[in-house]
Amino acid sequence: MKKFKSPLFQIFFAIGMVLINIVSLSWATGVMTSQEPVRIAMQLGNKDGDLRFSPDSLELETGRLYLLNLTNPSDKKHYFS
């Protein structure tokens, strides 16, 4: 079996693989820029100071564009890591 050790071949092969992945991902997700986003409002607490998400669960569909608006009505800060 012949191995391709040419640096030029390896560069073109890597570029080709990247392009194939970009095209396949764009076909899988659909065209997101032409969609009107589904707006979802989520609170990160309440006025009593409870640290909870409301709503506490989300159901999302692949290929849909979402706009998630996070608000924190409590005095406590939320940190995400």
C-alpha cells in the first residue's frame, strides 16, 4: 500500500476534509439565517431569592433557530461554568 507523504498532498487532503464537514453540517442543520427565531424567555430565579430556572425544562428541535432571553429577577447572581 502506497503512503502519501507529500506535505502538499496532506494539506489538500486536510482542506478537503474540512470542506466536506462544513457542507455536511450545513445540510444537516438547514438554513438558519432565513428562519424567524423561536423566542424563549427564561428566568434564573424569583423575587424571593430562590435560585431556579423557570421554565425548568426546554424541548428544542434540531434545525430550528432559537433566541433564549435570560433574566434574573432575584438579587442573587448566577454563575455559569
